[in-house]
Amino acid sequence: VQLVESGGGLVQAGGSLRLSCAASGSTFSINTMGWYRQAPGKERELVAAIASGGGSTNYADAVKGRFTISRDNAKNTMYLQMNSLKPEDTAVYYCNAVESAGWVYWGQGTQVTVSS
């Protein structure tokens, strides 16, 4: 499984961005997918996750009500709509996929920078 993120960039506080994660390869084996982020000097943290059918999602408290995760299995793509962005959302955002067998895959990351 290969994961490629896109959609990062520079935005002012209060603005919006939509990240995409395109999966290729043995996508039929993917179960849960998620977005993680890592700010400078901090550990990587879970932002949001979504189950294979898209019906179950969970979010970090810091982004609840502002971010929305979704996936289009027909397009093998996952999204993260980020609204009301804050400077503390600045980080490299990584796409994550977990296979039913337990293998974990990561994308290369996309930078999100929110200016105050």
C-alpha cells in the first residue's frame, strides 16, 4: 500500500484547508485510516480516524467541531477538511492506513502552516 498526501499549505488563522490522501496498491486490505500530525519538537499525535465503511470516526479533542474526516473507497482516497484553523494546528500532517492483518502504512507527510 502506498499513500500520498496533498493539499497542505500556508493559511491565515480562521481559514480552511482540505487534505487528501490517495491510496494505491493492495487497497482492498485497508481497514482503518487516519490523519496524524507532528509539530516541531513534539511527538506525532492522532488527529482523526475513520473505519473502513466510513461510518465510525473519532477525533482528537483539539480538533473536534473544526475538522472532518471522510473517505471515498471508490476513489481510494481519504480527506481531512480543516476549518477555523489555528496557529497551533501548524504541523506536518501524515496519512495512515492499517490493514486487516495489522500492517501499518504511512504517507510522506504534507506541511500545514497557520499564520496568526
